Amino acid sequence: MSVRVGAQIQPQHTEYGPMRDTWLRVEEMGADTLFTWDHFYPLYGEPEGKHFECWTMLASMAEATERVEFGALVTCNSYRNPNLLADMARTVDHISGGRLILGMGSGWFQKDYDEYGYEFGTAPGRLKELDRSMPVIEERMKRLNPPPTRDIPVLIGGGGEKVTLRIVAEHAHIWNGFGDPEAAGRKSRILDDWCDKVGRDRAEIERSVLIQPDKIKHADEYVENGITHLIYGVGGPDYDLSPLQELIAWRDSRNGG
């Protein structure tokens, strides 16, 4: 079973230059994927620390890199009209020559909502909005001129068993989850059940997980549980990529490279 590895370079507590340099290092090291996140404030460390906006970064990432697939892990559905988001994704897809991954999620960080004037609502309400937005995004993609360079792969993050994983089964090409191998594997098997219920081929959805360095030693266990795309998350200002190098070496050994 072939595996992929990537890095989420979190746009917090840093300047643009070092962050851009880190994107290039991730690509040069040989990672398969590169991600940012969609927040307006740091998630850890100084809460009012330096931070940059997601989709502006993605357009820059499209120009700066040449090979890696890249995207947001994940875009908050609440922050942008779905028709506009489809157009943004199509545009960044063209800038990159067809390497964008459209990462989507329902949103959860209340400070973002409060500070930028979005209604936070409830978790079920935000999931309903994501459910409504996905068909709108798909329909708008079909109407854009020029169209995307490819069928842009959709990544949906989250582990909600009753709604989120059903949305993944209906719309995603990649699922992103959390937790140790057993926990992620259990969610993946629930996703399999949803695929069966909605008539989706299970094999069409890649399973990914965001991990920290202490979980790299369990990489083979993730694969045994069906998780084949491991993503290392790291924040600024000092982006330590040595765990990513470990992941890349593991991938190459596992894939026979």
C-alpha cells in the first residue's frame, strides 16, 4: 500500500519570509503535500501573536512552489461564500498549474468568529452549512470559465460520526482525522460504512491524519489501520522540519523508494 507524507506549516508567530522559505524546504526535502490552516489568530502560544490569512497564503504558495500538492488543512466554510470559494480555488488551481487540494471543514475556533464578525452559532448548525455548501461549490466549479485544470481533489477534515463522515463519503477525495492509530482507524472504518450507505467506492477516499513528532514511531500502525497519508504539523517562528525528514525516510522505505 503506497503512502504519502506532508507538512502543515502553520502561519503563526512568524514573518512571511521565513514561512515562505519553509515551504520551499518542505518541497526540496521531497514531501508530497504542503498545507497551511485557515484561522485569523494563533491557536497556541501568544493569542495575539503574529498571524497571516489563509487563502492569500495559498496564492503565494502556488507561485513559490513547483511540485507539491498543497492546500488548507482546512478552510473554514463559514468565512466565505461557497460560490466565491469555488472561484478562489479554481484561480489558485490555475496559478499552481493544477496542484491545489481544496481542504474544507465546518469551523470551530470561536475567537475567529467573534473578532471578524461571523456568527458562531452551534456545531450542528455549522455542519449543516458545510453540507449545504459542498454541492454549491461543485456546481460553481462546473460553470467557471476557464474551468479548473483538473477535478480539484477535496479534503474534508473532522471525525463526527453521524454527519461529518457522511459528508466526507458524499463529497471528499481525502479525509483528514486525528488521534492515535486505533482511534483514526476506527473513524476510517465508520467512513467505510458511510461509503457503503451512500454508494461510494471506499477506495476513492484517501485517509490522512495530522500528527506530532511523538506519533511518527507509530507510522506503520497508522497504515495498518488504513491511514496512508501522514501530515506533520509545525508552527513558527522556528519551523523544525527534522520530524518531516524522518517521515520522508519512512515513506521511502515503505514505498521501496
